[in-house]
Amino acid sequence: MNVIKSLKEMAKIAQEPSNSKNTIGFIPTMGALHNGHLALIRQARKENKRVIVSIFINPKQFTNESDLMKYPRTIEQDVELIQDFVDFIFIPSACEIYPQDFQLSISVGAHTHDLEGEFRPGHFEGMATVVLKLLNIIRPDRAYFGLKDYQQFIVVSQMVKDFNIDTKIIGVPTIREISGLAMSSRNTRLSDKEKEISTRIYGILQKAKSVILNGAQNPQDIEKFVASELVKLPKSKVEYVAVRSLQLAKMKVIESDMVILVAVYIGEVRLIDNIIVPSGIQGADH
Ligand code: AMP
């Protein structure tokens, strides 16, 4: 395992003459690594000859300065945690990623006008811009994204399609604590009490899933039910609850496979989670 800091060196290594067997699997991260990230690495390991993980806290995807400042930074532990499982860890500097004369940015589409996009203006532009840069530097065969950040997965999938980027985007199911809480770098900022409250979010999503599987027809009723359960959680502030198709389209009636997405603050910490629900309708889009 090697830690690479320079963009030029990373590009040179990644673009060494390859044959069809010498595939690269790439996992972009912002560090504070946990078992969720390890699941992405494990899948990349199975499917590629070489695995590269980047650690870069991307200032352009943070909506406010204080969130960026508070983001956990644990580089040494991160390297220790993953070094035996990856070939290269790419840790670029912000000034090399965004030199002084850096100007352009990716403009993201309709998928980002609401949900995370509504509450975090500029987030997806910043995320897509850095992901595009990293994909251009590394040119991986496959890049791995967690379905925990469902909308991000959809935006990145759309970006590689729209811009003819020759990387397959793979979505990896959400890894949870035994309690059901979706693993997240932000969980380290929860107090014990807040963590206990946060574990109930997934329980509410599971309850909504079973209501749908028992025949509920109206997505708005499900949204109301989930929101009403979330507001009952102590210290909670709900930002959104949405029942959408797998492509994030709004639905008038439940007629295809779907995803229920939520964003909720518990105390000062903003958490997102989602659950995928099959409609049970034959021919529903996947
Ligand atoms: P981050 O470091 O938070 O930007 O995450 C890097 C990648 O890991 C993203 O594709 C996330 O969706 C993914 N990820 C984060 N937490 C989880 C989790 N609990 N399960 C699966 N993937 C995750």
C-alpha cells in the first residue's frame, strides 16, 4: 500500500499500461472511515485487480463553513484501518485540487432541485465537480458509492452517462450498526443519548416499508406517517420525508419500486437515511 499525495503521481500510477485484467476499482471518500467505507472497499477488492481510495474533504460540497470545520479529520487512523485492503490511498491537497485559477463547476440537473439539493444549495455541484476531477485523474473501471447517499448515487450515475465517462458506477447497500443506525462519519458527533434516539430512524423507515408492503397506495400518506413519527423523536427537526421512484421521480400512486428518503437533525447533527421498497408489481423498474 502506498499513500500518494500528488495528482501527477496518482495519474501516472493509475494510467500505467493496463490490460483487461488490470482493472481499477475506485472509492472516493472524505475520511473518518468506518465499516460503511470498508464495505465499498471489500466489493471493489472482489471486482478489480487494483483498489484506490481517495480521502479528500471537499470544501466545495459543504453548504456552510462551520459544518466543514466540524467535519471529523482522522487521517492516521484512516490509513491504518484500510492499508491492508487497498493498493493506493490518494490524499490530495485542496490547493492542488483547486488551484488559484480554478474556475469551472459542474451544473447538476433536475435530480438535485429538491431533497438534499433544496437544503444544501451548491452541495451537488461541489460533489459532482470533485468526483469528475477524481475520475479524470484515476480513470477507474469501476467507482463505488454508498446507497446511503442515494441522491448522490443518482447524480453521479447521471453524470457519467451525460459526459460519456468510461467508469461503471456501482451502488453499495447501506451498512448499519447492529442497532439499525446507518453508519456515518457524522455519528461521532452524536452524544450517547442522541445516538440512542437516532437508532429509531431506521425502525420508522422499516415500519413505513411494511405499511407499503401491506397494500398502502398513497405515497403522501406514507410521507405524513414517517414525518409524524420522526417529529416525536426527542431533539429532532425534520427537513424532508419523500417517497420517490428509484430514479427519484415523484409518484401520485405507488406503482413501481421506490425509495423512502429522510433528512432529520438529532440535536446539532444532520442525519440522512433511506430504505428501498419493492412494489411487488411485476415489471417495476429497477
Ligand atoms: P463520505 O466519506 O461520507 O463522503 O462517504 C464516502 C462513500 O462511502 C460514499 O459513497 C458514501 O455513500 C459511502 N458510505 C458512507 N456511509 C456508508 C454506509 N453506512 N454504508 C454504505 N456506504 C456508505
